[in-house]
Amino acid sequence: MNRPSTSDILSRLSRLVHHEQFILSALAIPGLGGTVGDLLADNFASLDELKAADEETLQNIDGLGPVTTGHIVQWFAEPEN
């Protein structure tokens, strides 16, 4: 059986990270773009974990301010989201 090369594994991991950022950016949360998506993907293991985070937890992430964290918490509080 052929084992994947290191470069194949790294390429797959890179696509996975990009996928997480794309999903976070695609949520259409105001102020949430690629940079904020990176920060959130680095600090939360899942979308459920992010959804459970309160504003204080989010504001403790270096690079996130009160406006963006407010938008994130408000977006997840909406029943349709």
C-alpha cells in the first residue's frame, strides 16, 4: 500500500486550514474576514466551541476588539443561525 508523501500530507492540511477559514468567512458575520477567521480557527477547535464563547472570552483573543466580538456573539444568538 502506498503511503502519502510528507508534501501530500502538508498540502491536505493546508487545504483543511483554508477550508476552516472559508467557512468562518462565509458565515457573513460583520467584521469577520480572513484575518479574524484565522484568529478564530487558531483559538477554537470547532464551530460549536466558537458558538458557546461569550464576548469576554472572544475579547481575550489578541486582535479581536469589542465591535467584532459583539457581532460574533450577536450572530450566533440569532435563532436562524
